[in-house]
Amino acid sequence: MTPQKPTQEDYDNWHKDPNNWYLGCFYYNPKDKRLLPPKRIQWMGYTVNFANPYSVLILLAFLALIPLSYLLK
């Protein structure tokens, strides 16, 4: 039995659920496999899904580029 892909309605319900948002701005939902889901205020862009280890790695890699760019300057 293959798992069924979430529908847009599932994504919308997860996004609206306050239990998936810590401190109002940190998105954590293990069921949501997206790396960068939209922020709570969607016109502001995207956020990291902290339940997805790959999205956390992307965030850490991005944050590592900041001091690295100063060292290479």
C-alpha cells in the first residue's frame, strides 16, 4: 500500500492549525514533507518546516554561508 499524496486541502488545514506553529512563527509538522511551506502570512514568503530534517540542513547551510563569506572576503 503506497501512501497517498496530501491534497491542497490537507496543506491548507495543516497551515491553519495553530498546533503546527510554535511561538507563532516556527512551523513544525512531521506530516508535511514540504521543505519550505508558506509563512503564516502568505504574502511574506516561505518558512522552514523544522520537522523535515532536509529543510533544517538547508537552513544551516544558508546560515553557514554568512560567516564563510566574511572569511573569504
